[in-house]
Amino acid sequence: MTVLPVWLDPHALLGLSFGDSLVHGVVWSLGLNTIGMVVFSIRAPERLRDRIQAAAFVGEQTSASGMRAPTQTISHQVTPDGLKALASRFLRAEAVAHAFDQFETELQVTAQGTEPADWRLVQRTERLLASALGSSSARVVMSSAIAGADVALGDVLSILDQHTQAERFDRHMLQSMLENIAQGISVVDHEQNLVAWNSAYIEMFAYPDGLVKLGEPISTLIQHNISTGWIDGDPSQEADRRIAHIRAGRPHAYERQNPDGRYLRIIGSPMPGGGYVTTFTDITQDKKREQALIEANETLEQRVSDRTKDLREMADDLDAARAEAEGANASKTRFLAAASHDLLQPLNAARLFLGAVDPGSKHDNQELLEKADRAVRSADELLKGLLDISRLDQSNVEPHPKSIPLGPLLEDLTDEARPMAEAVGLSVRVAPTSLKVSSDPDFLQSIVRNFISNARRYSQRGGILIGGRRQGEDEVRIEVWDTGPGIADDQRTKLFEEFERLTEQDNMGIRGAGLGLAVASRMASLMQTRIEVRSEVGRGSVFSVCVPRVASKTAKTIRIGHEASSSRAQDFARLNVLCVDDEHIILDGMRALLERWDCQVFTAQDAQKARALFDKERIDVVFADYQLKLAQTGLDIVKSLREARPHLHAALLTAEATTEIAAQAQALNIMVLRKPADPDEIRQFLSEHGSFKPS
């Protein structure tokens, strides 16, 4: 068993005992730790970071003589981390870190850690501080921190800290504002050293990296601009002249073109305290616009002359095109009128021949003849429609309303449409009505016929219903119902436009012209009435037109054909009638019709023969065609004959029942009968104007 010496007794170490073992252990532990820390602190080299932190809490210790304790050499005091800590008191930490990384790259020295710092790193740190504090202040701070200057580091930090923080904030705000300005800006102090700038300034003059920095003399930048061709002249003289200009504080403004072709507006203004601010604005686009305006002004007169010439030529072309279009339109109108007249002639003859046939007592033959007459009458109305289109184009047609029994009109249109409807499997019905309306019969028939034709052509199955009903107190709505495919809402506005077709072919494979509803709409407009459409896709459509109602005293409806049939029993024996027309077939038809009524008929193709017959025979009534050969008219012939017999009764047969012709005939008291002439109208005229009444 080993016996420890007495001075190593754990309860009385070195012979010192404190009674309680816990107290004894605590006293010895604290004492040994304190002694170790003091010894280590005395022997360890003093770091710059430690001195900065100590100055912030307890200040610098001085000797009895008032001077600082001797310091160690720079190589033992300064470390890269200490220099970073010192610079961070005056600059942003990220800026310091970036600068030290750049130092390490450029100088190839260690810029971090606790090893002694290279003297070049110390020098770069001083320059870095100079960018924030100025050269003098940076030198004082570095001397106080590491070189043992008389000014205590704590005092320097205390003096500069608050002011530096404010300057850092102001500088940051100023730099942010400068960077958000599109103009290039440079600011120098009273010593003509650069103190502020923005990126636009560097980019505008293409300065190399490292040339533009805080405290850089402006003369260096001017000399660089001279060497790169931005400023002409002797480098030293130009640099001195511009520096003198800035030093004198005289404001200036001028524009110049740079070597790269850009234009700059340069404005310089002095600042309080001897500083000077210069702005550089890129006005290249403004100069280009100015040059364009100058060129435009120089060539304006020529361009105006050229444009005037172009406009004159365009106007001439438009006049020629308009004249050509008007000529084509007039030619088309003349063609329609001529074609309609030529086609009406044989149809007129056909109606006259039909009127000359005596149906006898056989009811079937009479019904067939009446239907044939209505079919020819339908062709008559269709050709009248061609004339109406011609007159609508010439704007010389007006409606002539009269009282019309609606029932016979709808029945005639139904009989006309029934054969073609039945051929495609459609039924056609008309609702009986005793209503009378006030309307132009030709216009109204054309409108309703178009409704029926469309219903027949575009319905695949079912049928067509035609009828009229009262609309309020003073109107009658004529409706045509069909079971066709219907019309969508967005297509209804196109229905009444020229050459608009909702489907390419009808149920018989015929392609429509797309003009029917357009003409119907124009006719309705001339009649100051309206056309309405109701439709449901998949079920059918209803086309309707509203016309004024005429009060009817009787509900009896008599079709014109039947009324005429009853009057055919009368005759006109010994009545001498002169017919003048340049068409043989028309004269033959008139002869056949009038001779069936026991008239004595004389025919002539021109004025000379008509005059000869008139002088030879006792003529009671004259029927004359309006349009004759050799520029003669029926009105001229009647006026010539009336020179010998002023009260001669005469009627004018014409396919051109214009307002002008009607006015001329009315002035001469001549009845106008529109071709194809209705035999009933001819008989009525003879009854009223013959030299003696039939027995």
C-alpha cells in the first residue's frame, strides 16, 4: 500500500484545509483556472479583433506615463480576419467579403484566417477604408488599430462609428437612386476626385474594370476618353482645360456625337462646396427623329405633289369605274326591261287565245281552262316581277294601293303552287277568308308568292298553310306556314340581303339566286309595311306581311275568273274596234278575242295603216300598244286619230306601266291596260266606253 505525502492530501492540499470537502474543491478549481487564463492571456499575441472588441467594452489601457503599452510588430498583430473585422465597422459585410475575395485572387495571398497578414493585404484594406472614410481618416484608423499610434483605437472608433454609419446609409441611398436613373452621372468633389457615379456612366464610355473607383481623379478619366477618341485634341491640354472648367464651377450644356455614332447631351452644374455634377443623356433616337423630320420637310413639297398626282389619278380611275358601273347597271336594266317586254308578248297572245276559247257547258273543261288561265297569269306576274326589279333599280316604281279581296288572291297563289308542291310530296292549303286589304296587288302577290315559293322549295315533308288574320283594328297579317328545317336566330338577319342563301339547293336540286326575299323586302318598304319571320329549328317557319284592312260590307267572296265567266254571255255586236301593234301574234290574239264577242276587228302594225283604216271605217274603240317600231308610240297614234274625232275612246296596252306613261295617258284620258292584258279588263273597258252598250 502506497502512502501519499501530506501536502498531496486531497482534503488539505499543500497543507491548506477549508473544512468542508466541497468548498475545498471549488476554491482550488477556480484558483487554478484563473491562474491559467492570466498566464495564457499574457503569453498569447494580441489580435486586432480582440483589441476592437475590448475597446468597445473597457477602452484602451495606458501606462503610468499616459502612453500606450508597447505593441508587437505588425506581422504579429494583424491577421486577415482582424482586417475584415475592422473594415466591417465602416462598410457592408458582404462588400468587405467580396473585396477580400478579390484581394486574394489578385494578390495571391491568404485573405482569411488568423495567420499574420501580408503587408499588401494591409495596404489594400487601407484603400478599402479610404473609399468610405477618405484617405486621411483611413490612415488614422489603421495606425490606431495596428501601428500603435497616440490616438487610442477606442477613441477613433467612438468618433467615427456613428458618423460612418450615417454616411454609409446616405451613400447607399444615393447609389440606389443613381443606379435607377437612365442618364450617365458622375460627381466629383472640390479636389476633382470622383465620389459618385452610376452604371450607365461606365457603360456609356466603356471604361475598363478598375478604372472608375472612389477618389479617382477626374483627370485620369478625361485622359482615358481622349486616348480612346471620345475627345479630340492634345491630351494634356484638353485635360487641363476641362479640369479648369470644372474647378471654376461654370455650368455648361452641349451636344456631341460619339465615335460609335451615338449622340450625347452633356450638362454640367456646380455643387455647393466646390463639387461638380455632370449628366450624360443618350439622345440618339431624338436626333434620328429630328433628322427624319428635316428630311421629310425637305421632301414634303415633292411628296405632296406626288400624292396629289396619285389622288388625281385615283379620282380619275374611280370616275371611270363609276361610269363603267353605271353603264353596266343601265345596260342590265335595259336588258331586263327589253327581255321582259319580248317575253310578255307571246304570253299576252296566249291569254287572248285562252279568252277566245268558249268552254261551253262542260264543267270539267271550264275548270281546266280557268286553271290554265291562272297558270298563265302566274307567268304574267313573274315577268312583271322582272319589270319591278328593273324599276326598283331605276327608282321609278311606286305602289298603287287598291281594295283587294284577300281570299281570291290567296286561292290563286295556292292553285299556282300546288302542282309543284305535290310533285315533291307537300300539301298546300289555304284558310278561307272574307277579309279585304288595301295594297298594290302586284306588290302583294309578289311578296306572298315569294313566301310560298321558299316554303315549297325548302320543306322536305309536311305541307304549307296560307291564310290571313286580323292584326289589331286596322291591319291584316298574311301568313305562310311551312314545315321546313327552320332558321337559326343568327341567320335571320341575312335573309333579306342580296344573294344570301341559307342552303345551296332546294328539295329539287335547284340552286336559288338569293334575290327573292331581298326584292320582297324592298317592295314591302315601298308599301310602308313590314315583313316578319318566326322560326324554330327543326319544326318550321312562318313568314308574314302586314297590310291595312278595308272594311267589308259583305262576306261573299267572288273570284275574278268566275265573275268574268258570268259576264261573257254578253256581246258587243256591230262594235268596230281598231287594234294597233307591231306583233302579228298580238293582233291575231286580239282579233280572236274580240270576234268571239261579235266585234268587228281591224288591225294595223303602224301609224300609216292605222290612219288609213280609221279614215275608211267607222272606228268606235282603239286598242294601241305603247311601244311600236320607228320610234312611234300608241299615245302618238291616238293623238293623231283624235284630231279627226276628239271623243274617240282608246286604251293603251303596255308592259311598261311606269308613272310617266300613266301620267301622259291620264292627261289624254286614255285607259292604261298592263300586259299581259286580262280579257275581263278588256271587256269591262268595252262595256264602259263602247259607242253603244251590249244588249
